[in-house]
Amino acid sequence: MENVDLKDVIIDDSFWSKRQKLIKETVIPYQWAALNDAIPGAEPSHTIENFRIAAGESNGEYYGMVFQDSDLAKWLEAVGHSLAIGKDESLEKIADDVIDLIGRAQQEDGYLNTYFIVAHPERKWTNLRDDHELYCAGHLIEAAVAYFHATGKRKIIDIVCKLVDHIDSVLGPEAGKKRGYPGHPEIELALMKLYKVTGNKKHLELCRFFIDERGAEPHYYDIEAERRKESGRGEKFHNKSYSQAHLPVREQTEAVGHSVRAVYLYSGMVDLAVEIGDESLIDACKALWENVTQKKMYITGGIGSSQYRESFTVNYDLPNNRAYTETCASIALVFWADRMLQIEENRDYAEIIERALYNGILSGMSLDGKSYFYVNPLEVWPSTVDHRNDMSSVKYTRQPWFGCACCPPNLARLIASLGQYIYSYNKSNKEIFIHQFVGGNTKVEMDGLHVGIEQKTEYPWDEKVNIALSVDEEQEFTLALRLPSWCKEPKLKVNNEVVDLSSILEKGYAKITRVWKQDDHIELILPMPVEIVRANPNVRENIGKLALQRGPIVYCIEEVDNGENLQSISLPSDSNMSVKFEESLLEGVSVIKAEGFKINPSDSEQLYFTSHNVKAPVEVKAIPYFAWSNREPGEMIVWIREE
Amino acid sequence: MENVDLKDVIIDDSFWSKRQKLIKETVIPYQWAALNDAIPGAEPSHTIENFRIAAGESNGEYYGMVFQDSDLAKWLEAVGHSLAIGKDESLEKIADDVIDLIGRAQQEDGYLNTYFIVAHPERKWTNLRDDHELYCAGHLIEAAVAYFHATGKRKIIDIVCKLVDHIDSVLGPEAGKKRGYPGHPEIELALMKLYKVTGNKKHLELCRFFIDERGAEPHYYDIEAERRKESGRGEKFHNKSYSQAHLPVREQTEAVGHSVRAVYLYSGMVDLAVEIGDESLIDACKALWENVTQKKMYITGGIGSSQYRESFTVNYDLPNNRAYTETCASIALVFWADRMLQIEENRDYAEIIERALYNGILSGMSLDGKSYFYVNPLEVWPSTVDHRNDMSSVKYTRQPWFGCACCPPNLARLIASLGQYIYSYNKSNKEIFIHQFVGGNTKVEMDGLHVGIEQKTEYPWDEKVNIALSVDEEQEFTLALRLPSWCKEPKLKVNNEVVDLSSILEKGYAKITRVWKQDDHIELILPMPVEIVRANPNVRENIGKLALQRGPIVYCIEEVDNGENLQSISLPSDSNMSVKFEESLLEGVSVIKAEGFKINPSDSEQLYFTSHNVKAPVEVKAIPYFAWSNREPGEMIVWIREE
């Protein structure tokens, strides 16, 4: 199966177009200013200046994280995606110039990482475990591929090929090379993208080496630590599971360690497994997928339940008020899910994309695109957050920029490239898939078959998706539409005729096989009453609680609508609920109103008593989780007590 | 009001006698072995060795915390209390010898702290904020007073008087002295104890100085930090509220910072306020008391809800699974409550003593007295505790000894001195109070009046307390019996005649004023059905939950009795409950059995779903909280979901 190329997908959607516009008109320029330290009051970035110093065009010292280069790479990738969906000569000029700068910063031998060029040339390739050289290279490769796809310009591809040649000369299974692999996976999936552009087997083989070598004994991290004569600190801080290097990848069945590292690795594993047809690797990917999505994922698509080392913990440990749920981790989950679809055309994967996208990812950015959450908790009490060290990474207002600015550019590149997650096709089966319901159109070419598809929808607020087809000539093929599992009674009409879904359902897709004609049209009705969702009883935090979901949107309740002490609110499972689209609220969202109860603040000052708490009926107002904290700061919860 | 002297109280009680025996026969010898590094496998203490080195009788380096000396002091205080309630020549010999050692370690000028004598003589009195010199001195003074009371031997009193003279020569309001006060309060209450022995005004005045100076500007901690040319670390770690030095004490109305420090300070404040009749200081103590006990106290009498800096946080922030609730903090709460009774004879204070004693303090020690909890959580899931850094101080099995061994000796001194919390008398009103129901007897002498009181009871398991009086001759006085607020229908008979309680109730005490005769007897009936307790709805963690309490005993449920995933258990508020004393369980405890429900483990592997969780009726078995974790390790919760 192949995704339809980003350039061939036009998004014209009431929900997403404004967000893509935001990325292009606000986020990308804002982030460019940030990379150039031109935003008053924001934490300094120094990223561009680091490249200038590395190129010998500026004096000064390196400043920033060891992985600061990746901020530019992620920005450049976002620019690539943005240019793919809409020409912008002045932006392209800026990008070309910065690519030239990157080229000038690259060393003769191909090495390219400003931290090591400027600050510590003697430490190159001495600490793969911690130093992010391969991580930065990976992001630059992804940027190169995106920019090349958008513009056809090869310069940045040449730069990264030279860099990969250098890496390949240093690392690998051959005698004289170091048998090292990254502490922070990322380059694996990037190399697979590069391989698809270059067809250069070396790129595939380097990826395979990194994946196959991971976790092998004697352990490379120990070997290089010994070479560095490492003192205690590193060892104490680091354990191999933090980097998913505790076992060979094919023996890994439980997601552990740093969640972004984990999911980038799993994504690269799928890419490789699909490319080379490696069943044992596919099995590992499936086991890990099962573990993450059925034991370690918040209802928002957030992953990583501990701020300590930004990590996964144990199964079903999903505290709402200390969720780490980094925006980047949910973005990584989308990357992984998209790749899992390559293994199997199963809606479970596409649904995780939808869940993360509309909830735990979008929550990472304010509606105006100017401030960001790194951490996306499902429960917040500001006064507690301010006074508990174990909640120190939880914020209740978004911030303009971060010293460790991974999430904002990651959001930008994802939203700009949204088009590539909507459609895919499977040539051998003559199948075209619609995974996501986003207004706009695309053209698919499949063995000489030209198919145009147009979606019109007010999704995620409205149940109707109208799909119009255009074909050069009458042809038989299969159109596979995802029927979301949250939708209990989907309806489908082809040219106004109701289609019996039960007979054509396959792994969650309605597969309509017929001879399609010009102007055939499909009406997909996805009724979206408010659903009361409960968690597996092993999730201790959520037992006795419910969450509200409508369509793909997970809801929350905020103090600004419902007063303080939100935990004192409860909803009966048969609560009367109504849904209304409020045009002027939060740039237009559907709001849920539900009949519930709220325990009265205690009349007495007593802390403990044997009387009953008294509750009163209240109207509870819920808004989409992604839109929380766009008004005045206050409490927020997703999981509400069930009456 | 004065407490009846420990030496005049004989405890002969089915609940407490065995525990006092444990302290004397097991804990004190065990701790003596620990102080001497004679326990295989336990963390080294080095405490005695530090004194030997300081005395010039051994070579070697100081080892241990900066406050290691206080371990010996607390042990010696426990020995003092233990000797007060029962002669033991060999123990007294050990104590006399160690007092001699302490004397030899003391320097010519009176200085006495082995850390500074051995390791850093140049740093004496340079960092009152962090260095615990005054804290250690305070504990030694408390030990001295206890030992003197028990044995009449003055040597240790002389040692600490010499030490206090030295302290007084260094610190104080006079020109040429440092205007410093302790980072860890403790010496304040100790000086008041010493003052009552010595009558030396200097001791009172030094206490008054420490309390009055606290929080004054320019701030002493800043002045000494500047003198030390302190670098960033200390400042970052320290804030003044951590040590309750952020404001002058009379302006403090909310409990903040390190909970043990706070409550030791508040105890000293009461002592001083009562002694000098300082109303503004009394008002501060009352405000702080109200804040701690009505906004920041667990139902177990545990205080301090954050492991980070062992501190109080904000009002109503009482997470069960991350409670810090240090055993020492609950012990300190008993000290404070006992002093508050000096301000006002109000049962609220005596009840906090009871609550802490039977729950959050006793839980700190295993039934065999050989292992200890530093932290007493109200909810534990072992697998989560093992994998979450934000629960790193929570343990689910008690440990034999701690590097920072404050809690075990603190428990020893409290239980050994339990007798002093039972009775008090108020000469001016001719009132004798019974605050706690503990079998045994006492003699009170009040203005020539000799009264013997004998309690017989199976408290806390049984409702009956029989009190027999003996008097030299018929006399009129008032006997004030605490009627616990947990008891809704107390009954009282004097010489078999029912007494109408409503007419004699005063601040929670039944005050029986009459001419008492020899062999008058009182029967107090405190019916103790199981009470369902709820928390103030501002306590977010406990909303929708209930706790079981019977008499003064707070109950919990353990995995060993109820299976795993205890949060899936719920109890209806009208649950049928039965109570049974189980002789052979946990050395004899009353067990509650209640009809409840348990949600079945999910049939599906799904993490989220819209179906209802299915529950089944179960018999829930609850045991006293203090006895948890004395069988196989597993889950435990106090707060149970209310059906």
C-alpha cells in the first residue's frame, strides 16, 4: 500500500484548512523568528547562529541543547510540506538560503552537527547513547526528503547523502567501524525515506544495521562508556531500556523508556520490516503496538505517563494529573500508526491517527498557533500544579517557546503534511482507501487508472461525508472507506442507494467494489451521538469515571464553564445530553451540555465527617479537549465521575 | 493544666502493654545495636563511633548525616521514658556509660556535635539554616530531661546546660552574638522542657529569642549565606518557607514547608506562649492548628503530602498514593496536640493524639517492632510504586533501618512515654482529665488531694471503659472524661447510675463534679459501630469515596484479603457490615466484613469502550490501617469507592 503523495492532496476543509493556514502564515514564520532569536521574551534558540559559527561566518560560542540543530531540521521539513501544498517563493528563498548555510556548515568529510563542530570536535561519535548526532542527522534527512519532494531541488539531498556517507564510514558492522546505533532513534525511519528517494542500498543497509544491532551484546553503550572512562553519573541516569536498547528489537514486546524514542524506533522498524519483508520484525511491531495502544495510551492518544525521563511506565498506569503525554510522542504515534497501515489495512491503525490528531496533538498548540503545550495532562488543578514538585512539568497555560523546542516544529510539520495521511492505494488489489475524513480532493493514479476523489464534509462536527468520484473512463476498482469504530450505526449510499455494510466490511473498511463511472457519488453518514466512554478497570485512575466523546473528539470540562473543583461533578450514565455547535466559541466547536450533579462545597469546615455530601443538579458544559486552556486559566478534567 | 508525670502512670493494657514491652525488649536493644553498627545487612549508623572519635578515643572519619547525633539522643530519650515506667539496671548502665561518652565528646567550651567536632570544626555555627546543630542539641536536651526524670541523675542535665550556655554565648539578641535560629526547629520545645527542670531563665529566654527572631528582616539565613559566600545550589534548594522562616511566627497562619520542622516549631511556640501568656502567639498556634488539622491532614493523622522536601503543600491536596506522611510528622503532631491542650481543655486536641497514635504512627512500625515505614501512604500499588519516580519514597514493605533513621527512635520514645498523654489535671479548677482510654492506673496529687484512678478496658476494640477511683477521704472535684466525637451515643454510669451527659458536656469532656468516695466507679460506654467517613469535597482525591472507621481505628483493605486491583471494589453506604475480633490475625485485631462490589476484570483487552463495567457482589474484608503490610506484600487502600 502506498500513501497518496502530499502534493496530490488538496485540503479544503472547514476544520483543517485554517490550521494549515496558521502553520504557514503564523507558525512557520514565528518559528523562523525563534530560530533566529528574534522573539522578545522567548527563551533563546541560537540555532541559526550555531550554523553560522560552524560555517565560520560568525564568531561566538555554541549555545543550546546538544540536539539544537534538529529544530532547524524540523522547521525545514515543515517548510517542505508547506511548499508541497502551496507555492511560496519568499519562503522557498529563505529555505534555499538556509540550505546553503547548512551546506557551508558541513565539513569536508561530510560531518554535520554544529554542537560538535563548534563546541566539541574531539567528542564526535564518542557517545551515541546520549549525544543525539544521529538524531539530528535523521531530522535533517527527513527535512531533505520533504524539501526535495516539494521543490525538486536536490541540494539538501546531496548534503544529507554526503552526511550519510560519512556516518556509514564511521558506523557499521564492518571491521574498523564502530558498531554503534543512536541513543535517540529517528535516523532509522529517515534513512528509509531517503532510500525511497535515492534507491541507494547503502541507505537501506545502514538502517538495517542500526535496527539489527540494537541491544546486541556486548552492549555498545557499555563499550563506548568504557572508552570514555565514564564516571558514575551517566550510568546512573541511563539505563538501556530508556533508549529501547535493553534487548534486541525482535525480542521487545513491551514499550519501555522514553516514549518519543520508542515510537520513532518502532516506526523505523516497520519501514524496514515492510521493505525487506521481515516477519519477525513485523511480529515485534505488532506486539509493541498492542502494548502501547491497549495498555499505555490515554484516551486522547497521549502516551508516556511519567515526567521522569519522559517515559512509559507499567501497563495501565495512566494518571491523569501527572500524564506526561508529550505532544511529540502523540505525533510519533501518528507516524507509527501510518506505517502500521502498510503492514495491514486495518482501521485500528487509522483510528489511532484520528484519535491522536484531534485530541492529544492538537491540544499541544493554542488556537492562534502562538503558544504550545509540551505536556498534555488530562486533569489539572492550577493551585496543586503550582505547589507539587511531582507535577512540575504540567502547565495550565501554553508557553510561547521552549528551550527544548521539539514540539512546536513537530506540530508544524505534522499539520502541514496532514494530506499524506488521508488516502492510500493498493495497486495489486486495485483498492483506494479513505482513512481520514477531511474536505478536499486528490488524484490517484494506479496502473494507468486515473481516479479523482473529492470529499465534502463538516467533520468532525457533522456526521455527513460526501464523496464524489471522477474517472477518465468506467473502471472497476475498490473504494475502501474507514467506518470509525466509535460510530455504531454508519450508513452508506452510493448514488443515493443504500448499501448493506455488513457484506462489504473488512477490517473496519467498507469496501465498495464496482465499475465506477464519472460523477458517481457516495454519501457516508456517521451518526455521532455523544458516547460515554469507560476505561478498562485495570486503569485505576479512571475506575468509576467516564469520558465524553463525540465522533473522534474527546471532551473535557473546564473551570471557566463549570466552576471550581471539577471533581465534585458527576454524570449519570443516562444523563440527558445535547450538542450544539457554537460558532463564536473557541473558533467554532461543538459543545456538549449534560445534566449532571455537583457536590456542594462543604458547609462545615470539617475535613472528615460521617454525613453524606449533598449534591445538586447542574448543567455540565463540555468542550473539545484540544481546545482547553484557550480562555482564562483554570481547572480541567477529561474523566468525570459516573453517578 | 499539667500532665500527670510519666512515672506516676502505670499502663496495664491489652493493646499498649505489649507494644511498650516491644519497645523495651526489642526496639531499644535493636536500635542500640544499630547505633553500634551491629546489625548485619542494615545501613550503617556509625553514631556511637562518631562520639568515640569526637572524644579522641577512636580514630577514623565521621560518617553519617549531619544530624546523626540526634539518633543517639532520641534513643537515650526512649531509654529515659522506658526507665521511668520500669527499672532496668543493665539498660541504665548502658545509658550511663553512653552519657559518660557524650560528656567526654563535649568540648571544653561546651560545644557538642560530633559532625563539626570531627569533620568540620571550622564550620561551627556558620550555617544554622542547614546544619542541624541546634536540632541535635534540642534532641539531646529532651533526652537529658527524660533521663533525669527517670533516674534523678543530673550528669546529662549538666552536659546539656553547659551546651546551652555555649549556644547562648554564640547566639542571641545581644551585641556581638549572631542573631541566628535553627533551620530545623526542635530546640525551642526542648529548651522549655529544660527550663521546667532548671528554672533557669536563660533557658526560657533563649527559646523566646529563637521564636521571636524567626523570620525577622534582614533575614539571618541571607546574612549567614552571604558570609559563607554561598553559591547557587543552596539558594535554589532552600526557600525560607521550607523552614517556616518566611515570616515572623505570629504572622504565620498557614502550615508550609517541611512538616516535621513545622510541627516541632509550633509545639515550641505553644510551650512558650503558655509559659509567658502571649496571646498573639497563642492565636498563631490556633490558626496553624486549624489549618493543619482541617485542611492538610490525612484521616490517619498523617501530615505532609509531598515527598519533595517532605513538605506540606496547598489546602486539601491530600493524594493517597503519594502521601509523604512521615511517621515522625505524625509523632510531632501528637507533641503539638498535647501542648494545645494546655491552651484549652478541648477534646479536639486529644482526638488528634488518638487519631495519629492508633493509625498513622503505629503504621510506622511492624508488629514485631523490627522494621519501619518512614512514609505511610494511604494507597499503594506495588507495581506502580516500583516504576514511578514520583512515588520513589513510598514503600510497601517496612525496612529494617534507615540511613536517615529519625522515625524508629522517635516511635520508641513516643510509645515508651505514652503514659504522659493519658491524664492531666487542672489545679485551679480541681479537674482531673482522662484524655485517652488506656488500661492501667495513676495517682494524682492536687493541692493535697490524693486521687487514684484505674482504667480497665479492651479499647480500641471494645466499647467499655471501667474507671475506678480511690481517694484518701471524701472530696469534691471534677473528673473530666473525653467523649470521642466519633462516638454518637456515649453512655456514662457513675456507681451504676446513668448520668445525663448533655448537662455536663464541656468542649467534648463529660465533667462529673461531685464528692467522690473511695471505690466510686464509672462505666463509660462508647458504642463503636463501623462508621462510614467521607472527606470534605475539596479533597479531590477522596471525592466519591469513603473510609471505614471503628472507634479510633481507621481501616484499610489489602490485596491479601481482597484480591488485586482494590480500586475496583466499591461499598454502598448501606452496606451490611459485621465486626469480629480475630485473635490470631495480626496479633489480634477487629476485622470488618462488608458487603460490597467488585468490578470484574475486563473481558476484553480493550483499553476504552462504551459498554458498562460489570460488577459482582463480594465480601470486603478490612483490617486496621496500622497493621497493613504485616503479611505478604501487595496493594492497599484506605479510601474505597462509594457505590
